Amino acid sequence: MKRSKIFAGVMGAFLSVVLCTVAVGQDKATAQEVVAKVREAASILSKTGDVAQFNQKQSPWVWKNTYIFVEDCDKKVMTAHPVHPELVGKDLTSIMDTRGKSLYPNPELFCKRVQERSRGIWSDYWWPKPGENEGSHKLSYHLSVQGTPYLVSAGIIP
């Protein structure tokens, strides 16, 4: 009798850990979700030109553990960033990852690469997760917005 209670307690604890791990895993965006959301955002931005919607923390553009951000290739600045509003308006060449590497050492070349690839491109760098200061390896998907100078981007931390 006593062993069955111990076994039941251990199994209950084990199941709690497993279920919590599964629940946390579901809060991570997948690469497929990022691509779909970036394409949706680019489609809407090409029709509306409304960049302000991508600066809102409480919006459909911030989901799970990621968010949409927007770069302006004409002005070479970050145009929208819901998690780091201090980056909005900042020159792209001055945006550094947590290891001191410029994310856009040559914005013209970066923008051209993205604009030439209708399916978008992936880039990698070190960036803090929302709410953290320490950098994690991040992969971001970038897509050119038809008829505008904008790139729409979002990332995952693998």
C-alpha cells in the first residue's frame, strides 16, 4: 500500500513536469509560423502602409516568444520594433548584437539581398530573448514588402 502511494506520487510529479515541458514547448514559435506571420504582415503592410501597428506590444504581431519588426531600406533605419522601442529610428549600421557584431554592417547590400529573393532570407545573430539581457542564438526571417522600402522580419531562438 505504501509503495503504491509513493509510486503514484512520483508518477504525478513526473507527469506534471512532462505536461509543463510540453506546454512551454508550445509557447515557442516555429520557423513555419514565423514565415507565415512575416508573409501575412508583408501583405498587409503593402496594402496599408501602416507601420505603426508593428510597434504595439499588444497586437497580433507579437505572439508566443517572437514578434514582427520592420526595417526601412530607403532611410536605413529600424522603423518598427514592439519589444525594443528604443531601436525605432535608429540607423541600421549602429544596431549591434549581444556579441558586438553589427546586424546590418552594409544595409544596402542586406536590403538588396532580401529584395532579390522573393521567398525571403534567413540571418543569424545573438539577441536577448524578450525580458532577458543575455544573448541567445537567433535566426530571423526577412521578406521585402512589395511596393515599399520596407523589410518585414521575425525570428526564432532554436
